[in-house]
Amino acid sequence: MSGRRRTPVLAGVDVGTTHCKAVLCTPDGTVLAQAQRRTPVDASGHAHDVARLVGAALEALAACTAAAGYGPDAVGITGMAETGAPLDADGTPLLPALSWSDPRPAAHAERLRREHGAAELHEATGVLPSPKVPLAKWLWLREENPEVVRRMRTWAGAADLVAHALTGACGTHATFAQRTMAWDVHTGVWRSDLLALAGLDADRMPAVHPPGAPVGRIGAATAGALGMAPGVPVVVAGHDHLVGAWAAGVRTAGEAADSMGTAEAVVTLADAAPDVRATGRQGMSYGRHVDGVRWCTVAGMSSSGALVEWFCDRLLGLGHASPEERYRRFTALVEQAGQEPTGVCAEPYLHGRSAPHPDLARRLALHGLELRHGLPEVAKALLEGASYQARWMADVQAELAGGPPHTVTLFGGSVRQRTWAAIKAAVSPWRTLMCDAPDAACLGAAAWAGAALGLDPAAPVAARHPVDARPEAADAYRRAYQSVFLPTVTAPVTASRPVMGPASGAGC
């Protein structure tokens, strides 16, 4: 494209747990270029060097501009929540970015639960105490490294760090703030009493910008390095699960989204806040959608795509294989298992279950293994177990919302595993749609970047199509969900229950 462009070009960047992705697109969502880089992580798996993390995101963005031959007119950034780093007064990171998966603040999360009440904290902030919430991280830092807290001028989430690198300004979105356990989801302000627990105050929190409002503009030096024009506005679009849901067309009450990545989230929208006490008892969070208007209930499963990664690493020995090779090998195995239910019931919990019916003692277990089963059936059983779990999360959200969803839209990197999507449709009693966009979160971020140019962020909607299940498969899967999966995963954990071993009774 040469000369002055009549149609603006938008960029969306997604700072994810596994990959940092970027797209260039038109305001209607037509993708012009896309790229990704592996998200760097340290040996512990729970921290990210800030320079390398930001570098991976900007490399993906620069690859898009190089492929297209021009830069965007606005940039939107989304990414994982809870991951972040403290910055000093000069904007220099004081530590690596602490991942949402970091278990070290566990004792401080328990202290919050014990001293301040899980239900009370959840009612005000929308989230339950856990090691991943930044407030628990700040309490841990205050005890383990008080000098860092003393020098901390602001906290920057993963997406905020990339925006800061582009603009020199630090700001965030309410959907990130509402994951910190220090933001009041009802009044939309930082809670000074909760921040004070960690020796912090609202002046040392990032500015929370309205949806679509830019954090800042790209400076000349940074723009030149990325093949972009200076002065381009940069928007922090919000939490990746919600931004992806927006791109997939999940925007009105009664719609639900199933965000399938390394972790999985089921999101149900409503016009009003849910019954917060009941939501908290089920281990779910709530807050505003990315538009700041609708409310959403969110249930998470930390081991979704992570189950596939575990299987490829531990059982196939593919730890050093490329992502494409891992995908090819896993898909081939699943296809060998055939189209019918495997008869193996998988409890899909690598790290415990947070929702519904929270039970952090649950672990990965397979029930109903027989001599006829092999690696193909185990691979497919993991997809079946994760699909049952997602249906359970959506079922409980439907109870909280007062009715089942009109549709559930699948999106995220894992949707390319078509057998998985087919199982989800077979398991579920509602209409299941699949978002065809491989990078829905990037497209949602780009849509909200367009708002900074006066464009309507609701204009682009990624293509969706129904996922239909064979009636006989649907009957079998739905019977197994009710009669086998739910009784199995709600049974008390005992020392005699095996992991990866046979169990009495029928499998699902």
C-alpha cells in the first residue's frame, strides 16, 4: 500500500502466558498481517524478565509492520491478568514480572482470607483471595523485600508494561484493576484500606483509563525502531479473556464465551451484577465487561491447554519439539481414538479446582482405564474431561444468571483442535459457536484501539459458525457428564484414589 491510506490500520497485541501475538487489521477486522513470539519465562516458570517480555511483544508487532510495509494508526494491547512488575520513579522495573501462576504469595492470600474474610473481599473487589492476585503479591513483597515496596512508584501489568515501553506512560484498564483485589468494582476506585495493608496507596497505582482512551502516544525513537509513525495512540484494551470475548461478538446479556488457551475461562454476561455471595461460594469472580457497561461472571480453569502441554511433555517426550510438531503428534493420537466417547473419565486438575465447587486438593486422575485403552484414549480423555469441566462452569453460571446462555462462543488458540470443539458441542445443551479468528484477543485489542481514533469498537465482529454434534455422540456425552463426571469430581478425595490409574465403575 503506498501513499495516504483512506482506511485506518489498527494493531492489536496480546501478551499471553505462552505466546505474545500481534495483528494488523482494518476497522472491520480484516487481518493484514500477524506474528507471534514465544513468551519468555525463567527457569521457575513463574517470572518473566521485563525487557525480554516486552521485547517479545514488540518483536511480534514489528514483524507485522515489516510484513505489511507500513505501521498502524493506533495500537491496542491486551494480555494476561495478575502478572505484573513494580516500577520505580524512573519507570525501571524493580523485579522481574511476577506471573499469575507464582505460588509464593499463598500464605498472604490465606492471611487475607482469614483476617478480612473471603466473602467480604469478594463482594467489594470481585475476586477471591488467592496467590495470583496482586494484593497478595504486594503483601509478600512487603515481607520478603520491603525495599522494593518502598521504591515502587507504580505497578504495571503485562499489557501495561508494553504500553509503557511504547509511550513512557503507565496506565491500565478497569478489567485489569478489578483482578488486583484492591479495586472496588462497584464504585470504580482503588481501595485505600486494602492498599494500606501492603504499605501502598492509590497514588502508587496505575491510572485507570476509560474504555478506548489512550494511555499515551508513541515517541519518535520507539516509533522509528518499530517502523511506525510517531504520535500513534496506544490503548490498554483490557483483560485478554474479556477482550477476546468482545471480538468474538459476546457483548450482550445472556451470551457466554469459552476462552480456550493455556488456561481457560468461561464468561457469562448480564445487565446487572450477579448474586455475589453465591458467586463467591462457587469460586467465581465478577466485574465489568471491557465496555464498562455489562457485568460478567468469570470461572477459570488453570489447566486447559496446559493439560495438552503436560501430555506432550511427559507422555510423548516432546519437550523440545516445535509447537507445530507437538500439535501434529497430539492431533494424530486423538484421531486414532475414534469419534465415540473413550470410556475414560479424566479429572482435569493439574493444580486443583478453583470453580465451581472449589477444591484445591483435586489433582489429575483417570478413572475407568482398561487394557484396551492406550495413549490415544488418554489424550482424548483429557479433552473430554476439560470439556465436561467447562460445561460445569457454564451450568453454574447459568444458575447464577437465572437461565442458560443463548449461545456459548469458543475462541482462543485451542479451538484449532477441532475434536475438542466437537466434544464441547456434544457435551453442551446450548448452541455452541466457534470464532474462526485464531487471534481473537488481538482483534479485540485492535477494535478498542480504533476507539482512540473515533471508530466504533463494536463494528468489527470476528466470523463465527455453529459447531454441530452428532445426536448419538451428544446423547452419550451428556449422559456421561451427569452420571459419571459430576459424581466423580464431587466425590471426596481419599488417599486410595489413584492418579493415572484404574478405578471401579463406569468411565465417561
